[in-house]
Amino acid sequence: MLACHTFNLRATATPANPDISEPQEPKPRSRKLKASPQLNRWHRARALRSGHKLERSGNRVEAVEVNHSVQRTGESPSSESYSAVIDGGDEVEVNPGKPIYMVSDGTGWTVEHSVGAALGQFEHCLVDRVCPVNTHLFSGIDDVERLMEIIKQAAKEGAMLVYTLADPSMAESAKQACKVWGIPSTDVLGPITEAIAAHLGVSPSGLPRGASGRNIPLSDEYFRRIEAVEFTIKQDDGALPQNLCKADIVLTGVSRTGKTPLSIYLAQKGYKVANVPIVKGVALPKGLFEVDPEKVFGLTINPVVLQTIRKARAKSLGFGEETRSNYSEMDYVRRELEFARMVFSQNPVWPVIEVTGKAIEETAAVILRLYHDRKQRCSMPRISKRY
């Protein structure tokens, strides 16, 4: 069965004749289109940034009639733009987005994260200029017939194709089919595999991860990662402070600065991580100040962002608006962050990492760079520094 996420493949099975026929032009049709709540929020954010006054929140979006014009071959129906009228007379352009097909012969992790990282360079366009994209992941594509089926559908939708296919013949088939159909395509895995093969002087196996022909025995590295994950889970949120000396990395910061997910991410890379929360009025464990200070990393965050995160957390726990708590009050948030800054200033060897707006991977990259620089005795300032 074809593994497909967020998208239902509509192409028919590949005919016996290998010749690729031209896609048929879509028929004109009309339909009702409603702008999504997310689109409504984006519209309101743009209006506020532009200085426009909005009468009330949660404006209802009226349905609008959309007439689809016939598209030329190769154009994507999903790239059309529509207009939606919001209560108050504001008109918003509705753009369903341009499709990007991601094809993998494995789980699709590599191609999905590669496309996600690249799309991060276009956030200014995807949101502010309303030119979004729709990504569709097809994983476990291990034969040419299913590959051609996807490519034919991509041609009908006017999609871009990004693929990671370990089998050179599959990758070449995708390349040639995209060329014939005029589909923009990118081979993520091929160029780097060829470069490494040339560097090592060894031919690649051509087998995707998890293939039956790849019976790789479990290595010491695998068991080390498992041990690191088990250790990190037991040390979460300040548990077992007597074991801090056994950790490779110790994270500390106020609540909701991402210590736990960051710890798990680092543990999956083989590092034993402990995290210790900083709570105003609660004494920190003595073990935190007795471990090697070069293992400790402080985390800080913008107070407004922290308050927003804490409010969402309180709501998820079932606390309503009428239930007021210091946990998410701005005065308390600022005092707690100030207390954390005082702790960091008293321990100048600890690097302080600003996590506002950073993905877990970005924060982890900073920590690992500093961690390995210290292990290799690279020059490090002996004063607290924010990264």
C-alpha cells in the first residue's frame, strides 16, 4: 500500500504501456471556500502590524463563491488564489498553496526534515505574503510503478518533487520522468552519496535503511544511546540529584524553557543529560554546584514568550481564566527569570543560552558545539555569556 501523508493519491494505476501520456486538463467547477481560522489569525496579525483597527476578535469568515478557470497543462490547480470577505468589509486573499511532493524509499525522515529546513528560509513569504505550500510525504516507495504513479499525479497538480531514493536506478527513473513531464525536482540523497563514495573510494550499497538486505548488527554506539535515554528519563525535572555527577550535560533554567525535550533530543544522540529546574524560593540541589561547571548550561527565554507558554500549559491542565496563578503572571515570570539570571551570574562558567524562537535542534547544536569545544580545550571566555 502506498504510504502517503496528508494527501490522497488520485492517479490511476500505471498502464502496461510505459509511455507517459499527457495529463488531462481539469474541468471548470465552482465550490464554496471558507478561510481557515489560521488564515483569519494571519489576516488579523497583518492588520495589526499595519495599524488597522479591528472591531472584535474571532471575526466570522463568510463563504465565497470560487470559480475555477481551466488551467494550462503543467499549472497547479492548488496554486490558484481566491478572495474571502471577512465581517467588517475586509477582503483576504486565500491561497491554498503550491504542492511539494516528498518521496522516499524509507521512512521519509531525511526528505521531510530537509524540506522543512529549506522552507524555514521562506517564512516571510509563507505567512506575511500569503504564498503557502502544501507538502505531501510518500514513504516506502520501493518500486518504479508506484514511483511513476506519484510523478504522474505531481504533473497534474503542478507539484515540485523532492526525493531520497537510495537505489540509483530508482533515482534515475525519477530524474528522467520529471524531465519528460517538466516537473521541477531535487535529488537530496544522490549528490552527497556520490561525493562520499568518491571520497572513500567505496561504492554505496544502494539499499534504503530498514531494507531486508541490511542486517547490521547492533553496535556499542546503539547500546550507549539506549543507556543515555534511560539515564535522562530518570533524571528529568531535578530527580535523583545525587546522580548529577554521572551526567555528560546538565541543563538548568526556569519552568517551560524546554529542558525536557532538549534533554531527550540530546540523549538520543548518546549524551547522558540531567535537567534541574530553577524555581524562585526553592533551593537548588547542592549537587548542581558540585559537578564540573563545564558540564552545566543555563537556559533563558523572553518573559512575554514564557508567559504565553505557561498560560497555554495552565489551560492544558484544566485551569480556566478565573483561576489565577503566579505561575503565568507576568510579575512572577519576570521575578523568576531575574532569580535565574542571578544564579547564572554567580556561576560565570555556565554558558547561558537564549532559547526564544529557537528550535530544539538549534539549541542542541549550540550546546554540543560548546560542549565539544570545552572537551578539546578550545578557548572559552571565563565569564557568563549568552548564546
